[in-house]
Amino acid sequence: MKRLFILLSCISVYAHAQEQTPENLGSTVNSESAEIQPVIAPDGRTLYFSRVNHPQNASQKKGSQDVWMAEYLSGNSWTPSRRMPNPVNGEEHNVIYSITPDGNTILTHWVQKEGDDLSIRGFATMRKVATGWERPKKLDIPGLEGMNKGYYQYGFLANDGKTLLLAFSEKKNSRESDLYVSVQDKAGKWSRPASLGREVNTDADETTPFLAADGETLYFSSNREGGLGSNDIWMTRRLDRSWKRWSKPENLGAPINTPDFDAYFTIPASGEWAYLVTANGSKGKADIVRVKFQNQTPPAEVPPTIAQLPASNSNATQVPDREPTKSNAVVLYTGKLLDAKTKKVPENARIVYESLPDGTELGTATPDPNTGEYKIVLPYGKKYGIRPEADGYVGKSQNLDLSKLGSGGYLELKDRDLLVTKIEEGAKVALNNVFFETAKATLQTESFPELNRVVELMNRRRSMMVEIDGHTDSDGTDEANQKLSQDRAESVRAYMISKGIPENRIVAKGFGESRPVATNDTPEGKQQNRRVEFVILKQ
């Protein structure tokens, strides 16, 4: 039987002066009870943790453990912590392993009763709904039940929502875990856990995995040789896409590590602070502290204006070049997902981001069911297509070119609202991820994922007829712009016909510069005016 992991015995103690003095998060977070296992949200604004034997916990049994949260204000100030509601907190032992950047999906353990005992039997997720949180849903991970035989388990759901890092032992009742990965496919099925390989896993204990926002840098706890005492925090980087080739793990050293047990390392996407637990000078049995994390590039300021790509990629956004990447070399991309007409949040909506030009799906997110707010973390080094989806709607995509962005730290791009339009006659949607060669009607390969989705939509709705509209900015003559817009619309139509859509279901029209949606006096306005739209003529 899988035993519950009481974390109080696994606390880091700072017994001597450190190069960077840990900052106690203060009385609004810490209490006379033990605060353990912190999880900082990727945006750094919400801290989740477990509180042991607190009078407000659901159970008053010795060792009871509930999840609490606090929100960041400024400096080292936090709101008063509050206990999270049911069903996040169940009977006795409650925990959050990780939370997605959008704040809408929690990874926790699956707990069930066996007689009078509670038993951990795998992993579960909880999703935010309009009325709070839904009940835990057990993850169906093939082979896990037969493999997970040890005394402890731990998990981490990566920012992409599609990758699980797991810690458990295949040896019965063993207290020394290894690290594994399980990946979700397009159908939503999880793969059988696969070992991270011998560079990461040793005969010692490897546990509490934390995958940084870049999706490549892994932090974990281990009592392997070369540490400062008991378990220490180690770092390694993934060398390819296989999850089996890793750089040689490096010990993070003091002040992150101490001679005592160090685990549950957590950092926000900015990489600025590491959050830890200490009993030294605590208000109770254990407090949460933060330490300036020196392993990262400092956060960068968001550029006052974001450079635009050349006209050939006129709908894209590009962030200025920087130096080689670090593990906090990411962009936090935020906004709202809304119905374009009603400005309400559609049901069952989600955000999908993919790499361009190949259209490989890289991750998903869900908007807040009440506000529509979403957050995704995008590592540097790729071109991204970002699209909203909802049943009965078609989404207006966005894109972001980070392919030439190196380090320079963490960036935030805000107010990137994603709109969906209800599928009905007369509906019009801009195809923002359709690109042409400069001043030509030749489609670039980055366009194919966007156009393939329109083809798929028309294949699902066999009676649908659409009009493809081409538009330009005011540069050049009226005659040249009219011809270019018509040629581009025809180019899109030809591509869709080549994919099997009958000719009589697609009309192509060019409007030149006659229908601007923004001023032509600025580069940003011209970018919006250079566009291709599709209009639903018949459902």
C-alpha cells in the first residue's frame, strides 16, 4: 500500500550564515504551524503551500495537511494566506504538486480509502470551473499502477500541460525514487512512464522534479554523491527531444542547498527567486522563505515598441534579438479569450500554441471560466502560432516570432486578447497566420497549418461555402494593390482546392486598400490592413 508522505520531517535548516540570506515571507504567509511544500505559480503572483496541524484544517487528526494560498503584493509583502476550498482540500492529506500558468489546472495525488487508512494511488488533476474547482480526476497513465511500488511519489505537470515528470520507485516499499516522464498525445492519452536515463537516475534517491519554464532545464532533489549532506537540489538540461539525454547534473550549492534535506524547489518563470522551507528562526515548526536565485539572467524590461517582421510576415510580431538563452528566457503571454461579439467567455474554450512553420502542437491552456483570462509561457527560439478554440466557434489566431530572441531575461506581453467568432452565415474572421512572400502572392509554408484548419472545418461542414477576401495597406498604386489582393485571395483558394475542397464552395475577392481596419499612417496600422479574411456565405 502506498503510504502518505508526511513532509514535516523533510525540512531544510539554515544553520549558518549564507552568501544570500533567505528572506522569510512573513506572518501573512507563515504561522505557528508548519508551512511546507511551496509551489509558486509561473507568473510569480500566487504561492500555494501545505500547512500542517492548523486549527482551520479540515481534519484535526495529527499530521493533517491542507493547501493554503497567498498572493504577491510588492517587495516581500503577501496577502494574508487563506485555506483553499473543497474539493482542493479533502479529508486529511492535501497537496498541490504543480499548477499550470493559466492557474486553472492543479496536479495533485489520487487518494482513496483502504479500510480505515488513506492511500495514495497515482495522480489526479483538478480544473477550475465557474463555481470553483471540480473534483479530482484520476489520470490514466498506462503501467503506472504496476510500476509505482515505492514508499513515496511526486509529480510535476509542465507548463505545456502535456508533459508529466514523475518520481516513484519500481522497488516495493523503497524510499529511493527515480524520475520518469509521461507525455500526452493528440488524443489526450498519456504514455507509459519512461525513465529519464542513467545520467539523471542513480542508485540514490531522485525526487521532487521541477521543469523550468524553458521546458529544458530540470531541477530535482537527490542524495547522490557530491552533495552537501542529505538530499540536495541538482540541475540538468535536456539535450534532445528524447527525454533520455541530459547534461551532467550540477549541484546548486549554498544557499539553495544545506547539510540537511533539501527538496521541493520551485521558481517562477522569471527565475528571479527560489522558494524553500526552513525551520531556522521560523515562527512555528517550519516557514517558507525565498532566496535570490543567482543562476538566472535578470528579468528584462519589455521593449517599449515591438519590432514588426518584414512585409512577407506582415501579421507576425517579433521581439528584438538578444544573447544566448538561459532557463528563464521565456515570454509570459497573457490576455483574455472572448466571444468577438458578446465579449463573454465561451464554454469549453482552450488555447493551443504551435510551432511555425510545421504546425507541431507545443502546448495548451484554458481560460478562466468567469473572466476569460489566460496565461501561457513561451520559451525563446521559436516562431509560435497561438489560436483560441471553442465548440461552435472559429478562432482568430495570433503569432509571435521568438526565433531570434536569446537571453536578456524574462518578458511579459500583456493584453493579447484572443477572439472567437460564432460559426454562422456572415461571420468574418481574419486569417492572421497566413503569410506571403514580400509583394507577391506566393504562400509561405508558415501559412499551411492555418489554412489546413479552414479545410478541416469545411470538411466537417460539407455544405459550408466561404469567401476569401484579400486586403492591402495604402503603399503602392490602387491598381497594384487591387491586383495583389486578388492574387493573394486566389492563392489561398487554390491551396484549399488542392486539399480537396470543391471549387464551387470557395469564392476569392480582392479589395486592395479600399477596406482598411486601421490607420495607414503607422507601421502597426499598415500591418493590420495587410490581411486575408474568410467570410462564411453558407453554413
